[in-house]
Amino acid sequence: MKRIYLLSLLFISYIHCPAQVPVSKEPMHHNVFENAFVRVLDVHIKPGDTTQFHKHETPSVFIVLHPVKTGSEVIVEEAKATVFQKDAFMTFEGFYKSPRIHRVWNEDTAEFHVMDVEILSKEPHNIDDSLQQPFQLLFDEKPVRTYRLNIDKDSTISLQNKTPILIIGLTDSQQIVTVSNTSFRKKGDFLFVSANSSVQFVNKNKQPFSFAVLQFK
């Protein structure tokens, strides 16, 4: 009888659980780049819109580019998730023990814009060299190190990176900022750079510019 009762509870839970999709398949999470190291989801939720129920289960860095008032309905979530946030708009979540299944809605009058960067490396390895100043280390986790880089006006910064990195613009600018001849002009512009490459950040504007830099292990 106990087994039948438990099976009945599981069946009832199943039929009442809303259908969910992997986060990469949720229509408002746009897959704009993917390789062996990373999947970049560019998320746009318009005022009054709600996402489908979707599942996060891959270690991720979340970068909020346009914060607004949002709400969330959670079906599954780890009680003590691995969450690190040392920057107002950047967060790492491991999803090591449990996925999160939820949907999100925009309660505000402006669009909610966030980058969900999923770390796809299955066997991360230790890397010896952290990026040094002016790169500000935010968190150093199993698959990724995440930094903020603030580059002053009329400045150039050079980097010889030994590991693959992803660079995401955090600033809107009226004029172009370049990273290895790639143009950055608005929040969410990005560039993936392979290991053992030279990178040059050039800001010829009259205002500072900020980047998120993800260093993959």
C-alpha cells in the first residue's frame, strides 16, 4: 500500500507540474553564441511579459545589463544554492546539487535585459595565472574566473591570455570602443577569444567603459 501511495503522489506531482524547457530553448533566452566552452544566452523580457517555465542546470554567470522590477515563480530550487555575488550586477550559480525550474516576469515599464552565460566545460582544470590589475577578480569558481575591467577614457590595455576568455560590454557608449579590432558600443556586445592570444582594449572616448571578462578553466 505504501508503494502505491508514493507512486500516486509522484503521479499527481507530475501532472500538476507545468511543462518546462531547457533554458537554452526558452524563446526569450536567445542563443547568440556557443562552442565547447560556453553558451551565451541573451535574455530580453519586455514589460508585462513572462517566460515559459524553464530549467537551469549548468553552472552559469548571470550579468544583468538593464535591471528592472521582476518576479519569479519557482517550482524546483536547491535550498542552499551555490551563489556568489560580489558585484551588483554579476552573479555565479553552480547548480551542482539541484536545477532551478522557474519562470520570470517583468513587472516594470522598461525591458529586462540579462546575459545568461552557461559554462559548458565538463572537466575544468586548474589555471595558475589570474588576470592582474586593472582586472578586478569577482569570483573564482570551479569552471570559471570572472572579472570586471574598467578602462579609463583615452586608454589602452593589453593582455596576453593563456586560457580562453569571453568579454562582454557593460557600458553604452556614443562612440566605439574596440577589443582586438572588434567594436563594442552597447551593453551586451561580446567577443570570445581563444587561448594564447593577444588582446588589446582601446578606449579613445571621453568617458570610461566597463567589461565583464570570463576566464574559462
